[in-house]
Amino acid sequence: MQPKSHIVNLPVYQPGKPTEEVKREFGLTEVIKLASNENPYGASPRIKDAVLSEIENISIYPDGSATNLTTALSNHLGVDSNQIIFGCGSDEIIALITRAFFVPGDETIMADQTFSVYKSNADIEGALSIEVPLKNGTHDLDAMLAAINERTKIVWVCNPNNPTGTIVTENALITFLDAVPSHVLVVLDEAYCEFVTDSSYTDGITLLSKYPNIVVLRTFSKIYGLASLRIGYGVGSAEVIKLINQVREPFNTSRIAQVAAIAALEDQGFVDQCRTLNAQSIVYLQAEFDRLGLSYMPANGNFVMVDVRKPSGEVFQGLLRKGVIIRAGHQRYPSYIRVTVGTPEQNAVFIQSLEEVLHQVSAQV
Ligand SMILES: Cc1ncc(COP(=O)(O)O)c(C=O)c1O
């Protein structure tokens, strides 16, 4: 067999540990998963009826162009239908963009600690990832700009950034976009934008009319609570979206996901409520981290990067034994863990468990 040489040694993506696996492994009955930035409040109750009535049609292929959902989203965002593409999660849009744009030898620029799927897809297509160090946990847009050369095809800006939770401000983003050559595509990954409450943030949709070289990525997996249905989207100029559409599989989003996403969009009250609850829980978590003498990064999504001042892998294992799953092992931040903001009850269990684990782990970083 002769696979593409550059994929032979690629690692398989390691998702957050599933709850069932942790229950089995440690003989636990209660496990809290705060590892994958899912919505702890589930999804809008309106989704249930939409999903149940669509079950009648599951033997029929979905509408490959997701026409009804596209109309609903174009009304919601105030963009044209031909500026939108849906994917099996925004993960798939990332893959499609790399498939449409990269040939081996191209270069692409991203932060050195950001969502790993940009690099893994660039690797698959044989493109070279230039990883620019974050500055204080935030994208260093000046350094990213300086890294652009004639081989650069795409720059990825994750805003808010996963895992640090930091944002780039409107001013910084506009200065950057003004300077990026127009033939370079800028992907603004806004998977967590609906959680942001900081007024210095701007959302990429508002910038689309001025910058035809941007694609904004969004998802129904986070604040909308539809992670298992796998539906996300990209928004950009009609020209760029057409190119991405040309490499899309015919039926990449399911009927159930499409109707659920329409129902989710119709319930913006649920989104507002989740944003408020998330912000309140961040205040609680930060106060507890202050009490424990731990520093943390500004949290603009539904997760917090906190410096536990111990090897994060050991804290991860200690929490796992207590039935709390978080994320650790961030290369640039060996003493940080990333915890998803949960319900008030989950947050309290996490804090209590963390306090106990920090007393148990003696190793220093
Ligand atoms: C920054 C970021 N982008 C994209 C995604 C992919 O989300 P999905 O494929 O569920 O839409 C995630 C998931 O965690 C993420 O954190």
C-alpha cells in the first residue's frame, strides 16, 4: 500500500474522554465532563418537536444544499444565501477549506496554541504550518502578519481562541485585515462568539462586506447545544463559498441536524439565557481561583484556562479519579488546565475536587 507520504505519521485526534469510559475505568457512578466545551444546559426545548417530526423522513436523503436552513440563517445573519455553507460540524468546513485551497508546499499561519484541527488538515494536504507564538495567551497579529510570504494561502484566527479563551479586539483585527494581502484567505473561527460579552470584540460577519478574503466559521455545537448532531457553517464572499462548496460531499448534513438547527435559531432567548448563565459562572470560577491563589486567562468563551502550578497531566489524572473530566496537556502551557464552564452545581463539584487534588499533587512544574 502507498498512502500519501505526509499522512503516514499523523496522530489520530484525541477528543475529551467520554463519560462512560471514565465511569467504567474508575468504577464511578457520577462523572462530570467539562472537557469539550459543550453546553451544560443542553439545547433549546423547541428542538425536540422538530427532531421528532423529522424522524418520519429518515429514509430519504437530506436536502444537500440545506435550503430551508440556509434561508433561516441568511435572515438571522443578514447575509445572502450564497454566502453560506454548512458542514458536518465546523470541523468539516475547516477540512473543506484546506481541501479547496492547499497544494503541497503551500504555507499557512496559525497561533502556536490554538485549535489543533487547522494544523492537522494542513498536514493532510501537505501544507506547511507556521505556528506563531501567542503573546500573553492572545494572537500576536503583528507577528502573524510578518510571517506572511508569497507561499502563504491561509491565516487562521481563532476568536475567542481555544484553549486560551482570549479574544483579539476589533481594532487589532481591523488593523490586521487592512494589512493582509487580498489574495490571502483569513479564516476567523468564531465557534464561541455567542458567549462573548466584552465590548471590544467584533464579530466577523460585520466585516464581510469590507473584506472579501475572510471566511467566518460558526457552529451549532457550542451555545446552541447540538454537538452530537454535527452541524456548523462557514460564511464568506459568494466567490469563496462557491469554491468550498465545489469540494463538499453531496449530503454532508443530516435532515435531523438541519431541522434542529432551524429550531435552535428560532430560540434566541435560549442563547441569551445561556450567555448570561455562562458569564455568571465565569465570575464564580474566577473568584474561586482567586481564593485558591491560581491565575487564569481572560475567559471569553465557555471555558477557562487556569494555571494550577502543578504538572497539568497529574492534576488531570487526579480529577479523573474523582469523576471530573477536564483538558490538560497544552504544549505551551504545561501547568494549565482548560475547564469547560458547567452548571453552578458542576462548577462547585469541580472546584471542590480541584482543591483536594491540588493538595495531593506534590510535583512542581
Ligand atoms: C475553536 C473551535 N473551532 C471549531 C470547533 C469544531 O466544532 P464543531 O465541529 O463541533 O462545529 C471546535 C470544537 O471544539 C472549536 O473549539
